[in-house]
Amino acid sequence: MGFVKEFKEFAMKGNVMDMAVGVIIGGAFGKIVTSLVEDMLMPVISLATGGVDFRNLFVTFGKVPEGVANNYAALKEAGVSMFAYGAFIQNIIDFLIIALCIFLMIKGMNKLSRKKAEEPAEPEPSAEEKLLGEIRDLLKEKK
């Protein structure tokens, strides 16, 4: 019974729950970035490179079955062995965008934490100031 109780305490700690939320949000963020790359950036890059469709940049190994279209999706579905360097280029762009976003987020968080650390605390009054304060308070009491 000790193991189950220990695991429950571990799973309910804030850090584990925060990590779970981060993984879920990260998965959704990954889909957004993939859509950004595939649906918005790659068409612009394709236009700039003279109409090259990066998804269809591949080299096949072996014989392509008859009746299968010579495009990435059809060949992949047919189980043809290929070196899909266009898809790899898209995944590199996905990674770079995600890495940039994470870098900017961490940079912003560090900037906020530095601002909190840079806020000077109220300086401790010197011994003379404390003594003068006590004298002021005693003079106020005598009046």
C-alpha cells in the first residue's frame, strides 16, 4: 500500500500537474506550428523557388508498383521505400519555429524575473537615522 500512496503523492504534486498541462499545450502548439509551416510558409517558399513542392521531393528505392501515382502521399500509402528529403526539410522548419517560440518565451520570462530581482528593497536605515528617529519620537511624546 505504501507504493500506491507514494505514487499518488508524486502524481498530485504541482510540478507533475504543470508538466502534464505543458505537454498537452505543447502538442496543440505543435499542430499549430505544423499548419503554419505546411499551409502558409511552404507555399511562399515554393513560390520563391519556382513552384517546387517540398512534400514531393523524394527519391524512391526499388520498383514503384504499377498504378501508384508518383507523389509522396500515394507512394507512402503504398509502402514504397523512399528518401523523403522534402518532408525532412519541412520538419526542420517546424523545429526551428518551435525552438524560436520557446526561446522568445523563456527570454520574456527571464526578463520578467530579472525585473522582480532588480527592484531594490527599502534600504535599512543607518544607526544614525534610527537614533534620530528615536529622538524625534521621544520629543513628540514630551509635547
